[in-house]
Amino acid sequence: MEREQAIERISRLSEEIRQHNYRYYQLAEPVISDFEFDALLKELESLEKEFPDLVSPNSPTRRVGGDITKEFNTVFHRYPMLSLENTYSEGELRDFDARVTRLLGEDCEYVCELKIDGVSISLIYEEGRLVQAITRGDGVRGDDVTVNVRTIHSIPLWIEQGDIPGLFEVRGEIFMPRAGFDRMNRQREDEGESPFANPRNATAGTLKTQDSQLVARRPLDIFVYYLLGDNIGGETHFDRLNMLKSWGMKVCDVRARCAGIEQVLAFIHEVGESRNQLGFDIDGVVIKVNSLAHQEKLGYTAKSPRWAIAYKYKAEEARTRLVSIDYQVGRTGTVTPVANLESVPLSGTIVKRATLHNADVMAALDVRPGDYVFVEKGGEIIPKITAVDLLSRHSGSGPVQFLTHCPECGSVLFRNEGESAWYCPNETGCPPQIKGRLVHFIARKAMNIESLGEGKIEMLFDNGLVSDVADLYELTEKDLLGLEKVIRSEDGKEKKLSFREKTVQNILEGIDKSRSVPFERVLFALGIRYVGETVARKLARHYHSVDNLMKADAGDLITVDEIGDKIAGSVLDFFQNPLNLELITRLRNHGIQFTSSHEEAAQSNILNARLFVVSGVFTTFTRDGIKKAIEANGGKVSSSISSKTDYLLAGENMGPEKRRKAETLGVKIISEGDFIRMISA
Ligand code: IVH
């Protein structure tokens, strides 16, 4: 690859990976499978190997994990929580074995364990008491979620064994067994809540919940797999697992000591055959060098131990027949084709539907009803079709034409130039769009009306009580009491759901509370196309009020960081629509925030568009936190130093290269303390 191309590709890959990391670690809403994610990361790693001078200190290959959420106290890990090198190939496992034996100068024994697909946690015990439970966070600092973790029954709160170290740390994986997950999801659906996509998302979401009572009701469990501390004893990793077990910790029994790589591969095959019967999700097998002396000799790279590797199973694939294609209309009118399949078991569940994404994907796959197709499960609940088995296609079928009219309201669909999605233009009359906007409005990151869920919104809409978001604020007790819905479960049984006094009270209180949600989230809640959480925040911080935003023209809008022509056009369209203006007036009359509060506004412009480059590690901020603080105060952040840079914000361990470059270009170097003084001036 040419250097120019490499620069471009590295920057694209880094941004893509950053986005996926954010979705995975922060939102717990991954959109691609681990396999696809790892492929991106591997591509970036190999490009960086080829062009070492293009490696940025902010490259995702240098990072161990995700960013930190601010909801819980952020605390440092005593020992960084490293990740594992991973592979999908047996050949690379053999390479790992060859490397280990070469470095050790002798053969070694391995321990194979399951790679549990959950959320990793660090548990700290002092004098036998559980004192702290910290999520992985970015590997250096994580969230203190002790209150939540204490509710998990399989984690001992104190250990009564006499002979235990005064201070030690246990690492493990919190997960949700499948049976509990299915039960919980069924109950959520019965109560009108949206189901979780998979057990891992449910676990991550639960651990970040601030109501520990709710956590206690969720079926969380743990397997521990690593013991750390000074003077712990034991000569092997296997001894330590046994020690943990004897202290009452839950260690997974599916594990083995293996005399060499052949036995490791045999274990991997055996587990691969039976993984669907485990009752919980795994995504691979972890192979660890057993002797602690060997582990010490092998040591660590910056990101992972040299004495361990994870073998990941490829997503399972199934072959089945495509019966028909449905079209779903989303909140913004996007029409998504969905395949109805002949039921087929896949990774422990029965698959009946798969997404076809959009007209372009559908055309590229050239799927036709009656075809045999291959389906694969990524991170999401809805599997996807990866290919058509052309050899078994019956003659006589022709390519499927995408719909021309909305399946819900009959409007003629349109497509924007350069986009793959088809849209239904009937924003105000198309039921799934109306319901979708309502569901988006009440979501946690928008108005956070927890007392309403998708099912309840549907009931309100079906009963003609709400048809836009302002209607929510006009609901009365009389409207809601006794409202009924018949729910039919998969086995055909019918159940009636009816609103009682307590539910009604909760709903009304939840709606009332949303009046204090800050402007930036209100702006996001309005559901303007392309205005996600970040863009809404940027617009709100720039304009401070909806009135200012409404006055902005395209030229003005694109001066805001991250706003380009597409978003600007969408914002203008939204405010040009008289129906939206009326909606805002009604919401305003109901006391919804359309102006930034004083604190939000006060944070806004002190840095006056100064350009910062951030490098190193900080004490009071996470790396992302300090960037957010710069932006929140009107500054801008860039990843590389140039003559346009105003300040290099230097943390600890900043590379000498950066300093030299800043000095050569005359860029001012400031410390974290200087920065804090700047923004509190
Ligand atoms: S050992 C220093 N063992 O996989 C070694 N990790 O990709 C630390 N995981 O962050 C990890 N099951 O969350 C280890 N039996 C197991 C595991 C396991 C799941 C997770 C863990 C880790 C990630 C690395």
C-alpha cells in the first residue's frame, strides 16, 4: 500500500474501531460481531507494523479497553487489567506454543479455561472481606460498582477460612446464565419493556444500573479465573484456582491441565462440540501457562501477558430456507428488509428471522424467497444472512425488487442520493414512525421516562391517547386507569395487562420528572435525523437555546464542530416544518427545557475555539474526560501537533517526540493543573 493510502486507511480504521469500542464498552450496544471487530483491529495492527512512524499514541491498538462512565466513582486498579492476545486460528495457537517454549527453553504445561462472555470484574478482599469491586474501564481505571456486585449471591462477601492473605485481588467474569436471561426477557416483554439483546449486554447494563435493588433481582453470576497479590502462595495457576475454590469462590469446573499443545487443541474441540449445552455463553477458550515461575519469566507486553492467549470460536453458521421477506419501518422512516426463515437452531437459540439491512445489501446477496441461505449470529439478537447457497437455488426465481410503497401506510418511498436506505416520507401519519419517535423520546439517554417502555407506548398509541411526544404531557389519571392490552405469548396463551393505580402513578410521575431533563438531551429526544447524542450536545452547547438554534442558517451550523452539510440540512428541514415548531411550542408550554441551564452555559466558551492536543495520563481526568472538558469549555481537540495547535496538554508519561515537536513549532505546553486553572478562571 502507498504511504498516502495507508495514512487515510489508518485514520479511517482508528475512527471506526473507536466508534465500535464506544458502542461495545460504553453503550453495550455493539453493531458488529467480535470477529469483524478483531478483523478491523488486526488490519490496523498490520498497517501500523508496516508504517511504524504512522502509529499515533491514541491508536486503538495501544489501548487496553473502553472509556470510563462517570456514573460511578472512578478508581485506579492496583494492577492494570490487561486484555488477552486472541486468535481464531489453530496455526496461531501452535505459533504461540512455539514462542512460549522457545522463550522458556523447555516444554511447559498449560491450563485451559472457558472464555466466559460476560463483563470482567476485579474483586478486592482485605482481611477476608470484600471491600471493592471495580469494572475494567480502560484497564487502568474502572468504575467502583461494589454496591451492585455485593448483590450477586455467588460472590462471597467474607471468607471465613483462617489461612488467607491479608490483601488480595480476584479477577473474574460476571455473566447471566441463559435460563435466567430468557426468563428475565420474557418478564420484561410481559411488562412492556424492551428485551435485552443478549446476556452480555444484559450483564453490562445491569452492572451500570444505579439502583442496586434492581441489580439484586437480575440473575447475575460469576466465575473467577485469576488471583493476584503479594505472598499469595501456590506454585501454579491451577493451584491458585483450587485455592480460590477452597475459599468459596466460584471457579468454572470445565477446565483442564494440558501437557502440550495437542491436548490444548483436543480441549478446544471438545468444548466446541458441547458449548451450547453449557447453559451460559462463552466466546472461546483461554490458554494459560500453568507454572507461576514460567509466567514470571515470560512476562507481559504493554497490553497482555505473554503467558496466555485466547482462542475464539468463529460465530456459528446455520443453513436454512428463506420463506419470505418483510419490511419494517423505523422511527425515521427507514424501511429495513427482514427475512423470515424456516426455524433453525443456532448457538443455543432457534432462529426464525434475520436482518437484510437495506436494499443494497439485499441486492448484493441476491436473496430470493425459496433460497437456502446461511445465517450467522453477531453480537445482536437478530442474526444476519451472510450468503445464499446458489447450488440449491430452484430455477425460475427472479431477483426481488425492493418495495416501492410503504408497507404500513402506502406512501411512495424515496431514497436520498448516495444513501442505501429507502424512506417513507409520511412522518406524521405512518404508525411505526410515530411510535418509534415516542419510544426514542422516552429512552434513557433522551428524556429517561423509565416508567414507560415500548409496550406501554404501544398501548397508549393503540388507544388513541398519544400521537406525538407532547401528548404525553397531557395524559391524565383518568386516561390511564384500567387501560388494557391482551398479550399473546409464543405458546398461544393470552394474558391481559391492565394499568392499576400504582402503575398510573408511576407513569405520571416519570413524565413529570422529565421536565427537568437538560436541553441537550431534549434536543436529542426530538429525534432529528442524524442528530445523535453527541451532535445534540454540541449544538446545545454552541447555541444554548432552541430559539438560537432555530435562527441558525446552514453556513452558521457547519461552523459547529462535527456538523457537516448533511446534519445541517437535516436540522434546517426539521425547523422548517411548521408541525415541528408547533410541537416545540406545546412542549415548551409543558415546561420542557429548551434553554441550557446556567451551569451548562457557564461551561461553554472560556477556551474560545483554542486547539488542544492531549497526551499522556492524567490524575483527575480520564483521557476522554479531559477531551470532553476541553470541548465543554469551547475548545477543540486534535490528535496531532501542527502549527495550528495552541496548547499541548501534557500528562504523565508523555512521549519525548511530542514534546520535541511542540517545542520546535513553538506550541505552548501546559500541565493538567494549568488546564484546571484555565477552565475555572
Ligand atoms: S484471564 C491477565 N481467563 O477475556 C489475564 N480472562 O479478552 C486476564 N475472560 O478481560 C484474563 N474468561 O474479561 C481470563 N477464563 C478467563 C476468561 C477471561 C473471560 C475475559 C476477561 C478478559 C478478556 C480478555
